[in-house]
Amino acid sequence: MNKEDKFKSGYISLIGKPNVGKSTLLNQLVDAKLAAITSKPQTTRTKITGIAHLEGGQIIILDTPGIHKAHSKLNKMMVQTALRTFSDVDLILFLIDGTEGFSEDDDYALALLEKISAPVFLIVNKIDRIPKPQLLELMGNSLTKRNFAEIIPISALKNDGVDVLEQTVLKYFSEGPQYFPDDMITDCPDEFWVSEIVREKIMKLTQLEIPYSSAVLTDRIKESKPGVLVIDSTIYVEKRTQKMIVVGEKGRLIKQIGQLARKEIEKRFGCSVYLKLFVKVKNGWSQSSIDLQELGYTHDPH
Ligand SMILES: Nc1nc2c(ncn2[C@@H]2O[C@H](COP(=O)(O)OP(=O)(O)OP(=O)(O)O)[C@@H](O)[C@H]2O)c(=O)[nH]1
Ligand SMILES: [Mg+2]
């Protein structure tokens, strides 16, 4: 960075239908595992803030839940959370899964952006799985959908095109302050992040409605002695039968969830972790406003 170059900063929001790779991109931009990622749709339930520190600038990224036609209270809250970021950002990255092209669900999400005055980039993700001619055709056709400020093909998974994306975003920012210190990659509390990791493991290891009926709250992170953290997290499910499934025969599944989560938490904190998991039933929590609030699912969780 030359002395006369101005420091640039701004906020961007990652928007798109579920499963297009928004959280994968967030993690890639901040170069750390901040958000849970699974192959199942509707993994992200809240806004997750990440900070990318670049030469000459700072990008504050809001990862959001996938936009979809929502029915339950939880799902409606998720979609609202995504839409509410529109007014807080300088730029919107609208992601699609390039292997699928524009689907009806993408059109639905895009229609909600119609009145947004902030520039909208189209990010065609998953190009590691698209033949070049198909990608070029998709990029050409996409201008009939909206007059996107930029169209950028990337593979969030393989970190391909992400640097071009960062540089293009910076071009659109004006001079601005360094909002966050150099060593800060998120403003989400550790308790939130730990809960998300546990929830990710549940989502990956269970099927049918269980991933969508599970919520996790971390009640305590405490250093019991130097280099050892004791963490208490509670998994909430909606029915007694679901509790039996999550615990598993002879406690096998809960043990597996705990082991996988612990490994990741130890890597992040760089110390030994003793993770205690509890499973509780909160009848029909995904349909109850009070329960949703108790579980941290509000429009602004932090
Ligand atoms: N092949 C390929 N897969 C990708 C890429 N980016 C993401 N994925 C996969 O797509 C799936 C969904 O990724 P997420 O990052 O969780 O998607 P999301 O948009 O955050 O999904 P929601 O939180 O449910 O809205 C995961 O299995 C990722 O590994 C990519 O560039 N290439
Ligand atoms: Mg996500």
C-alpha cells in the first residue's frame, strides 16, 4: 500500500437461497472456520459477522440464513434476519450455485432485492464443478435477471476467484476507518461459535427432522486449570423421541457429536477441552417466539 492510498472499509452481506455456499465463502474470506457448513440446506440460522483484513482495507462480512419460502416461526425469523441486513450494508453479494444455474428459488430471493439501491454483485459459486462453456453461458444470461454491478465466478470451496472478489469489493468502497483491530475476525462471542460447531456436528450426523429440531446453547466456558477449558453445552430438541435419537444407543451418537466438536474447539482455542453435552426437550421450540428468543434466535443475536 502506498502512503497516499486511502484505507477503505465497508460492510457486505452474503445473500442467496440455502446451500449455495455463503458460509463457505465467509470462512474463506476471514481465513478461519467461523460459520457452520453442511451439505443440508438451512444450516445458518442467524447473522454471523466476519472481518477480512486486507492490504489497504477491511471488509466486514455478514453471513445470513438462506432465503426461502418460510413456514415455521424459526424459518420466518431466519429469512427476516437475512433481509434486515440490506439496510446495514454498502454492497450485497448475491450467490448462486453455478452447477444449478438460476432456479425458481434464486428468482424468489432475487425479487426481494428489487428495491435495494446498494450495488449487487452476482457471485456464481461452485465453479470447480462447472464446465467452462456452461459457466460462460450462465454468466451471459444472468444479466436478464438484474443489472448486476459485477458478475464474479468463484469456488468458495477451493478458494478460487476469492482474491479477485475481495479486490473488486474494495474498489466499490470509499475511504473508511478500520472498524475492527487487526487480530479480530468476528464479533460473535465464543459461546455462540462453540454452539454452532456442536450444531454442525448434529446436522451432519442426523437425518430427517432432527437437524431442524435441534438447537444448542453453550452455558459455560471456564478455564479449570491452565490450558484446560471446561465447556457445558445443552442441545435442545422438540420431542422426547428426538432426544433418544440424539443420545443414541448406549449414548453412542452424543459421544460422537462430542468428540468431533471437541477436536475442532481444541484447534480453535489451542488448548485441551472438556466438552460436556446435555440433551433437553423443549416441546415445539421452533414454533414458539419465547423459546426462540431463549435459544438466541432473534433478529440480532449479538
Ligand atoms: N463443489 C463445491 N461445493 C461447495 C462450494 N461452496 C460450498 N460448497 C458446498 O455446498 C454446501 C453448502 O455450503 P454452505 O456454505 O453451508 O452453504 P450456505 O449458503 O451457507 O447454506 P445455508 O446456511 O443453508 O443457507 C456444502 O456442502 C459446501 O461444502 C464450492 O465452491 N464448490
Ligand atoms: Mg450458511
